[in-house]
Amino acid sequence: MRALPHGARAYVLCAVLAGAYCAAPAVRPGAAVPWATAALLAAVHAVGSRVRGRWPEWCSPVLLAGAFLLPPAAAALVAVPGALLARVERPPAGARRAWRAARLSLAVWAASCAFAALDGPGTLGALWALGDGTQAPAGQTSSSAAPGFPYALAAAVAAALVLGLTAIALEGGVLVTAERQSPRAAWWGRLPGALAPYLVHGPAGLAMAVLWRSPYGPAAALLVLLPMYVCACGFVLYRRESAAHQATIRALVQAVDIKDRYTRGHSERVGRASAMIARELGMSGDRLEAVRIAGILHDVGKLGVPTRLLRKNGPLTPDERRVIELHPEYGDEMVRGIGFLGEARAAILHHHERLDGSGYPYGLAGAQIPEFARVVAVADAFDAMTSTRTYRRARPVPTAVEELRRCAGSQFDPRMVGALTRALDRHGWHAAVTADAPEERGNVPADALPDPAPPLVRAAAPGASDAPSGPRPGTGGPGGDP
């Protein structure tokens, strides 16, 4: 507990006391508790918790079966052994185990109370009778048509949602008190995705409860866990692959930031601005994530550019400029084997193309430029203008937007500029300082200076460069990075 803030310690202690209070009636003398059922369910949950660390992935049907089969106080005890025996990856282990046991106990207790309040045990009686071999009513041919089945299913799903809501609410509290997350992120931001699995866990827990009391007994009930386990394994593999993707992206971005420290943080902000534009354009799901990744990785090709050029003091020679202008192609080659990038690769290669055909590396024009590249080009230039660097202060957002509008149609896609403008009106923009302190460098680096804008851009947006003077490889016009 020493590593936890005082507020988190108090929160965890209150949760432990509340869990103990809810489970206390089960251990009172004379309490009618089917201890054999409770012990077996607790053992199954404990084994499952050891096999697949996080309980919601496939063990929650066991907890729900306990909520359906046992009184609320006894159901709360089912989660305790598994929570205490599960692996803990970070200290303090004791506090984390106690917190996990309290959270699950309270969640299962709440689910059992909800199921009882909805008369779920009464509706299960008919299903158990049919399972014992009782003749089904006329016109009914299966247990799924048994009296009370639709209501029992609805009660089971409702109880599962109560379990999920309680667990999420309790976990949100510890995120706020221990990790200082905002309440909105800790609770509301997690609800939609976190509750979805419980829509499946409810019927699975109901099936376990019915089979548990059937002539086939607990052995048949445990078979329900097999498909849940297979699905959980697939989900875990997906999560691990997704985590590996994110780790790959972070490593590439960190390498770029280390090599070109004058634009530190630029990649993440371009990713954020690209996602804002994409949402306004109606993108969602995988495409939205792909355009965000495109923005983050747009400058990965700088890893192939000699560091002495990126950090050179003074103007670049034409040959040096041509070398730096190869970075989109370097980036495309670097990510060629990363299959999950999809459309993001096109943005890495073409984000320095211009609508009038005067960009690089291939001089594409208009609709020839991939959509993702047009999105990232606007996001890149916007962040370059609104970020404070060692060689100049950030421009105000309205000024940067006005420069983008002036160059829309010649350098930038007007549709993308309009989408960014609408997104900024809705959500605003906050850019942080991205470079080392000025006193750390005696001279302005070569890549801090803008290259001459093409005639159309220069005429449309005079004075729209990053710095007062000097040639620089890059986007030209309103401030993109090289």
C-alpha cells in the first residue's frame, strides 16, 4: 500500500470492507448455503484466473453461474480465491489482490441481487424441471421453449450488465484516485466497449446454471466454458498483435524524435490532427485508426537521412536538399513489410505532394494524390505553424488556419482544410513546445528554415514561412516540416 496515494488507499480499504460486509451473511451460523456448489465454482474460477489472467475474458460466466445458483452473499465468495491467486504484474501485489477480490465480490453480489430482484431463480425453476426430465407443455418441443425461458434469458443478461457496470464503476474509482485519470476517461470513455462482452457472458452463465442442475450435473455445465475459452484465446491473440503494432509505431516515432529533436512530439500531434480531419470526413473504425497512424509515421523516412543534414547549421546546398527530399521514399521502403499499415503507406510516401503538381517525390496532382496523403499534408503544415520551436514562436491557430485557406486549391485539398477548420471550431487545439531550449543551440539549424514556396503558393500566401529567411527542404508555403 505504500506505493498508493492516500486517496487510493482509502478507496481500496472501503471496497474491501464493503465486500466483506456483503459476504458476511454467508458465513453466519445456520446460513443455508450450498457450500459444495460454491466451492466447486470458486475452484473453477481460480483455475481459470491462473490460466488466463484477466477474468472478464472467459471466467465471468462462472461468476454469473454462481450469481444465478447461489444466494448473493455466497455468490460474492466465489470470486475471492481466484482474485487472490491470480498473477499480479506490478507492485504492491497484496493491495492489488485485495482490491481485485473486493471488486469482483461486489460485482457478483450486485449481479446476484439483480437476478433475484427480477425473480430469475423462479423462472429457472421451470428450466431445471425440464432438465430433470419433466414433460414439456403441449406444443413445446425443447427447453428453449420452456415456460419462463425468455424472461430468464432477459434476467440473466440484465444481471450480467449489472456485474459489468459495477466492476467498471469500481475500477473507474481506483483509476481516478490512484492514477489521477479524469472521471470522464475513467468511467464514461470505457463503458461502450467494456460492456459488450457481458451480452454474451449472460446467456453463457445462464446455460451453465441450467446444466449444473440438470441430470448431467456440473461436468456438463463446464463444457460451456470451452467455446468461451477458445474465443478468449483468439481475443487475447488479437490484443497482443494490436499491442505489438502500437509498440512498433512507438519505436519508430521515438527513433525519429531522437534523430530530429527539433520537432519532438510533432508526429503524435500530426496523428491527432489527421484523426480530427478524418472524423469530419466521416471516417471511422479501421480507416480512422489508419489515418491516425499515417500522421504519426509520416516522417519516419528521416531515419534514412544523414543526421548531419537534419541538424546542419546554415542553408542547405541543392544536393543536400535533394537528399532530404528522398525521405518520403525512404519511409515507404522502411514500412513496406508492415502489413497492418494499409492505406497509411500511401500517406507516408505522398504527404509532400501538392494539389497543383509541384510537390515531391512524384509530382502528383489533384485526385492522383491519395486521400490519406492529402489529410496528412494539411495536418503536418498546421502543426508546424502552431508549434513553438527554437527558432520561432508558434503562430495562433486562427492565423495558421487562414494560411491553410489561402493555399487551399494550390497546395492543399480545400476539403481537408475545411474539415480541419470545423474540427478546430468544435474541439480546439493545444500544441506543446516541441524543441529543446534555445540556449542549448547557438545557431538555427538548417531544417528550421523554409524552402522557397512555389510561385502559386508564394503569391497566395506571402510571408507564410516558418522563419525569416533561408532555403530549407520541406513543404514550403505554410510551414510543413521537411
